[in-house]
Amino acid sequence: MYQDADSQILGLHNLQRATSTDKSIVLKEKMIENSHVSKDKASLETALMSERRSTTGTSELTSFDILASSTRNSVFSEEFEVVDLPCSAPLHSEVETPQSVLSATRMSELQVERCLKETNSGFELPLVTVETKSNMFSSSVLNDAPVEKKDHENPDQHFRESVREDLYTFYDDNLSVTKSMSNLTSPERSSSHFSILDGKSFSSLIRSTMLKEAEFSSQDSFPDAENVDGEIPLISYKEGSSLQKDIRKSRGFPRDSRRRILRPNGYRKPSLSNVRLNIHVTEKCNSSVNFSAYNNLLRKGRLIDCIELLEDMERSGVLDMNKVYHARFFKLCKPQKAVKEAFRFTKLIPSPTISTFNMLMSVCASSQDFDGAFQVLHLVREAGLKADCKLYTTLISTCAKCGKVDAMFEVFHEMVNAKVEPNVHTYGALIDGCARAGQVAKAFGAYGIMRSKNVKPDIVVFNALITACGQAGAVDRAFDVLAEMRAETQPLDPDHITVGSLIMACSNAGQVDRAKEVYKMIHEYNIEGTPEVYTIAVNSCSNSGDWDFALSVYSDMTKKGLLPDEMFLSALIDVAGNAGKLDAAFEVLQQAKDNGIRVGIISYGSLMGACSNAKNWQKALELYEDIKSAKLSPTVSTLNALITALCDGDQLQKAVEALSDMKRCGLSPNTITYSILFVASEKMDDIEIGLMLLSQAKKDGVSPNLVMCRCLIGMCLRRFEKACTLGEPILSLDRGRPQIDNQWTSLALMVYRETIVTGVIPTMEVFSQLLGCLRLPHDASLRDRLVENLGVNTETSRCPNLFSLVDGFGEYDPRALSLLEEAASLGIVPCVSFKESPILVDARKLLVHTAEVYLLTVLKGLRHRLAAGAKLPNITILLPVEKTQVSSPEGKKTVNLAGRISQGVGALLRRLRLPYQGNESYGKVRINGLAVKRWFQPKLSSPFSGKPEELSSSLTRLGKGIAHQQRNIRTGTLSLY
């Protein structure tokens, strides 16, 4: 209780914190000195206060309209809006008339009474008793000149409500409620006013929220004492004001429930009088408040907050789940896929029924939570309940949506063993699951079981069967299902789902004409249809580009009063684009805008694809500008179509700029984006842009794919061949063995390795290009350097072939042979078996570089076998031939010609001086094993005696050592020396 009325009028120090008491006293003295209020004014105020005590039992506050609800002494106060007076309006010291003061008092009384009535009627809570003493501000009289309200007010001149909204709103949203609690600024008052919050009947979440908001409001709502200059501004309420009329018309607080405080320029925010409430809250009221908060949170979809509130109520012992509408909570869990929250809610129910578990199972089905669905079945058994048909059917549907066909049938058999009779919905869920997985045989198996149980199928079952046939490509079987549906005792007419499923079945099988015949069923059976079925019909003719049929579908749709959605417009634009009618596609989009249809990015993306198909990059750029002007967020696919149009128009630089725009829009380029750009860079033979794109792809986390690898290695091969043609040094013999030292070869190897690391298996074409970067040039001087690097003496008269002693045989970098062995293990090229005799080398499906390295790798393996002392078998090489007809005196004859690969293999054998039998044009050549052995063992002159002797190479010494060790093992005299 307040000490007296004067302390309410002039006691500004009660609004400040306890730590600022001295400053408040100084301010009070200063205000009293500057005041022009006479003793008559004090007498008038005393009389008014006494008169008010006698006329009303519940006193009103002129500074705040306090609404004391049953929410743990929560105080709701209106917010004042302060309007500066013009400088020309002086402040007089006369006292305002009693009528104006009474008018303000009456306004506050009416507003509080209306708010209390609204609270009682809206929430059925007990009325809270508010006991306060009357409180009035000292006021002054303004000039006779009218005071005009400014259009733009300074935000600092308002009493602002807390920025943070309350966690729980206990009243309707149309009630404007602020949370200022300036009268609780002192620690003593705060503790006394919020002592009721310590009760156990309130949840800790609500209690902590209110305490935090009260502290926040007390700090931000009022200025410090030293910031208040001049006199206390007056508050004036005129009779018949618009604010008072709004209060009378509104249910509680007006929409703009802020009282205007007129004060002259130069004044700061007014200090409000202290308020003291004495609130009596019962246990029943507290529980009602919690349930009201729960309902508010549930309306806003805040499921986690709802669960936390209910759990707090359970810990406090005030939770009664019979007052909670269970179905509403589970219904809101479905669109949010809130499976965990649904389980927590079920745990709070003391005795859940089978209906409760059915609702929980439906949440798992909507969320496609396979494990959660079986957990529900486990909870049912723990509760001692028996699962009914609905629970099993929903569980089967969950398995179907998750693609678990085997688990679906296991549940069905368990259902039958539990003597729960399946119904038509159960069989429909089984057939739908089989249709989703494309297992048409199992779908018809379930249909057969249903027929054997004398369960009559409905239209849903037949539609699921038709869908299963369509996904499996069994179009004829789908029409058999349609005929069976029409042959029922009570024939079932097809609906829009039936027609859509049949059209999709025909479209997937490429039977466009049959799909058009199915579309006529819409008119035959007078099916109204939906935008979805018309979209399916238009999509069926998209690949063929049948623009006339698409327009007829559009016309039928509009005649039935159906508005096309964005998916239909997108499909229609796709047909126009595939038909090469780009202008018609733009007309469709413009017509949709004229009809008031909201066009989104999906339609714009389809139109961008039409521009890309038409290779019209100018239209594509114009459309992109329209998208930006419409403030739509483009998708990656839309910008990919733009980049494709630019690349097809040889606008590589603009395409790179579009890539930068994609990143500025916050989009992440994907593999398709970089593949399009790499193809364009290879087409323009711009290796610099290709290397830049490779660097950007690594930064964006895009790994090289086959397209990117092929384009980069192809550009590297062209530059490597050019360097060989120009005679640039590319060979290095520093390591004692020939190895290519070229930047383009190194780059090609790096890209190939990065592609292999990502798990991508290169194609034969990519691998052949890589081997081309490792091929040695056919230069006589280079071959002489390779022979000199061997360090052997030869007789010039015999001219022996020494290339069999060179790593790579003087044709390729030795790394090429190792790469081919790796490619054989990856399955890029076929493996060769050295166990067969003769060894068969099939080069008919190989490319030039691959065929050459393949043959060299076989020779390398035979050299190791010869070093081990094994006998070398013959080699048969199968080569591709080309047949052509030539004219002769006897007529036209078909002859075989050696192709590029055959010519390349024959040229390789001739360069190696390796004798062979046959002709490349015959498609087969043969190399004798003895000739191969002689080729591996050339005769050289001795540097000491001048007599020829065998070259004692490292491989020869290794072979002799292995043969000697084998002989010792057989004789039992194994020795390490």
C-alpha cells in the first residue's frame, strides 16, 4: 500500500532503482521549486481523490491501465505515445479543471472494466482482485491555441514496449498488451510483487520468462532521474476524443492502445506513478493459465514449446491430460514431421488407448519414419493392448513409403497370424508399396490374396495396380486392369487418377498415340479432372513436341473452369520449347500474367530451358533480366540453362559471368554447371579458362567427372602433340630411364588421378587420350639418344635391334604401361591371360593408343617370363577391318581394308622390327614365340675381347638367378649364396 496520495503525485524517486535514491531526491526538490502549483491545486487534488474513493471501489490509474490477470501476478500496461508540442505553445501554470481530470479517470475505469470482462469471457478464469489507491499526475493547462499532432514523431519520445515478446501469450492476438513494469523498479517492490511466482503451481518456463521480462521492462521503459529536465508534462484527455470512442467500440484494448501525452518541446519522457497490486491467484487459476498458454503455443505450431510446457506442468503435479485435445497435437505433428515430439506427447498420457497409438503411427507414416513406426508397435505391446487393423495398415503404409517391400509383407503375415482380418485398405497399402518399388508381380500377388478372401476391391486398389503396371512398363496389363474394373458386378468408372496413371504408363512406354486415346476418357466419363491430370497429359507429348495437342488440353482445362497452376504452365512451356516455338512459350507466360496467375521461378526455369533448346542466348539474357526485375530467386537449373544457351552461342565469357552471378545469389554450382562450361572451353580450345574452372570447381567442392576429365585431357593432348611437332624438348633421361617431362602431360596425369580418386572409372576414350600424352615422338635423333643411354657397343654391320632393351620399347613413357595394367584392373580394358597358348590380343574394340600400349604391355610380360626361363608362346592379334565395295571388270566386289587401328598396330611392329605373319587387312596377324625370344636377346660385341656375347642386363642376371634357385630347390641344396 502506498503511504499517501502526495507521494504518488510528486514522488518520482519511487520509480528509480534503489541505488539512485539521492539523485531522485535532488530531482524532486528541483521540481517542487520550479512548480507553479498553488496550495489550491493540492486541495483540489485531495478533494478529487476523496470523491473518487467514494464513487468507485476499484480505483483507476491515469498513468497506466493495469490489467491483473491470473498469470502469476503478470502485469499488463498500456504504452504511452508522447507527442512534442510546437515551440510556439507556451506552458501555463494554471491547474487543469476538475472535469478534465475526471474525464481521464473515467476513461481509465472504462478501459480496465472492459479488459477484465474480456479476460473473464475469453478464458473463463476467476476475476483477479486489484486493490490500488487513486493516483493522478499534477497537470497544467495549455494555451488556447489548438495543439496539432505531428506526423513524424521521434522514436526516443515514446514509452516503448519490450522488444522481446512473451514466450506465452495468454490473451487473443488482437489485444494490444505491453509488458512494462516500471512500478517494480526497486528491489523491494520487485520481490514483493513477484513473490507469488515462487509457487510450485507455475511452470519454471513461464516463471523465468515473466521475471526476465519484468527486469527488462523496468530497465528500458523509463529514463534515469538525471535525464529528466523541466517540469512534469501534463496528460490531457478530452471528452469525445477518438481514442475514447475506439475504447468504447473495441472488445478490450484498442488496436492502437497507446495514450497520447502532449508535452512541449524540450521535455523528456514523463515519470509514471508507482503502482501496487495485490493479486490473489488460486491453484485452479494457475492450471488454467498453463493450458491457455499451451493452446496459444499450439495455434502457432510451436510443438517443442508445447511439450516443454506440459512436461513442466507434469513435474509440478498440475498436468491433467484429459483437458488436452490429443488429436489436434498429433495432427500438427504430421506436416512438421515432428516424430520425437509426438512420442514425448504420448509418454505424458497416463493410459494411452489404441486410438492414441493409431494417431502416433500416422505421424510416423507421414514422416516416413520406418524405425519409429515399429517402435509404436512395440509400445502397443508394452501397454498390453492388441494392435487393430488400422494400426497394422498404417504400419504397412509406412513400410511402403520407405520402400521396404519385404518388411511390408512381414507385417502383413504377422497381422494375419495375430488373427486381425485385413480390409480393403490393407490390401491397397500392400499394392501401393509394390507399385512404388516397381514389383508388379508382388502387386498382383497381393491382389490375388484379396480376391481369395472375398474382399471387394475399390477404385484405389485398381488405380494402384494400374500404377504398378505403368512403372513396370506393362501397358497391356494396365488396360486389362481397366477392363476388369469395368467388368465388376457394380462397374467402377475411372476417375482422374485412373486416367493419369494410364497416360503415364503409355508415356513411359513411348506410346504417345495411345496416351492421347486415354485422354479422351476424360470427356467420355465426364471427369472434371484436376490440374495434375492435365499436366500429365501435356507432359506425355513433351518429347514429341506436339504443340497442337498441348493447346487442346489447355483449352479443355479452361473450359471446365480450372485455373492452370505453375506446374501445368511449366509443362506447356516445355512442349513449346521442344516444338521450337519459342515465341509461343513467351506468349504462354505473358497470358498467365494477364490472367492474374502468379508465375514463379518454375515457369521461368522452363522458359529458360526453351531458350536453351532454341540456342537463342539473346532471349535467354532478356529473360534473366526479367527474373531479376521480378525479384525472383533463380535456381541452379535455371542458371544452368542460361549458361547452356550462352555456351551454345559461343559466348563463353558471358557464361563465366553467369557463373559468378550464380555464386553472388548464394547458389552452389553443381557438376552439370561445370560440365557445360568445360565442354564450351574445349570447343573454344581455351585451356586458360579450363584451368580457372578446375580451380573454382575444387573450391566449390565439385569433383572432376568424366566430362570434365575428357575435356581437360583432350586440350592437353592437342598441346602436347603441337609441342612434339615443333620439336620442343619433352624427354628427360636424368633418372636413367626415358620419361616425358612436359607440363601438359603432367596436367593430364593430375586430372586423371583426381578422377580416379573420386571413384569414377574413366572411359576408353579418356584413357586413350591420356596414353597419347605419354607417347614418344618418332624422331631419329631421339631414338639414337635412347640407344646411347643403354651404354652398350654394337656392330654396325649387324645393326641389331636394341629397342627391346629400352623401358617402354622406345615408343611410350614407361608409365603408360603401368597405367594400362591399372586400367585392366579397373575394367577399362580387357585382361590378357598368359596361360593360354597362343596368347590372344583382341584389339578390335580398342582405340589407337590403347591398342599400341596394350601390345607393348604384353611384350613386357613376356620379357619377364623369358627372364624367368619360361618358354614364350605365340601371339595372335585380332584387328578391326573395314569392308567396302570396289568396281572391277567382273563387277562390284567387297574387299577388306585395314582401318586406322590396324594400320597403327602394323606400323608399331615394323618400327620395333618385330617380324610377324599375316596382313592387317585380313584382321589377324601372328607373331612366333621364337621370333619374340630372339628379339629380346640381341647379339652385342664385347668391349673386352671383341667377341660377341649376350648382354648381361639386370633382367638377364635376375632370370639366371631365379633358374639357379629353382634347380637348387628341386635338388634340395637351397643356399642363399
